[in-house]
Amino acid sequence: MGIRLDRIGDKWSMLVIAVLEAGPMRYTDLQREVPGISQRMLTLTVRQLQQDGLVTRTAYAEVPPRVEYALTPLGRSLHQIVTSLITWVADHSQIREHRARTATAT
């Protein structure tokens, strides 16, 4: 299998894909829009998404240097699925409740 499901199905990848649908973003804007992501995790996530062909990284020869990340057509085709999954999770808070009950029971 080319793209591994764990790479595109993890929390950070899905959130980055969802945020980039708005258009190209600089690294700092992307970090601001993805709540809770560390600098290291964002770097790893965009690198993996780029390796999988879902995100492009464009460096502009300016002073100071500017880099933007954007969804590729392949990444855009995944966006609707990712958004549906994020919405489903947000609408089903009982998952957290079940986890909390299970954690306190053990």
C-alpha cells in the first residue's frame, strides 16, 4: 500500500489538511491555526505530508526567506473525507466520556 493509513489518519495530519484547504499558508500561520501542535510535530507532519504528495512546500527567494505550504490536488481530494471525520469526532463527545470511565475503572 503506497500511503499508510496511520500517516494520513493521525490527528495532526488531518488538522493540517483541514486548515490548508483555506489556501497556502506560511509555517507560523499554520502553527497558529492548528491548536496544540508543537513546532517539532508540525515540522514532522508537513514533511510526511509532503513526502506522500499531499502538501507542497514552496520557498520564495526573498529577504527574509518565505516558505508556504499548500494542498496538492491529491491533498484536496482527501480534504472532504478528513473534514467529515473531524466533524464526526466533534459531534460524538461520548467517546471521551467512555475513555474517562474506562481509565478510572482500571
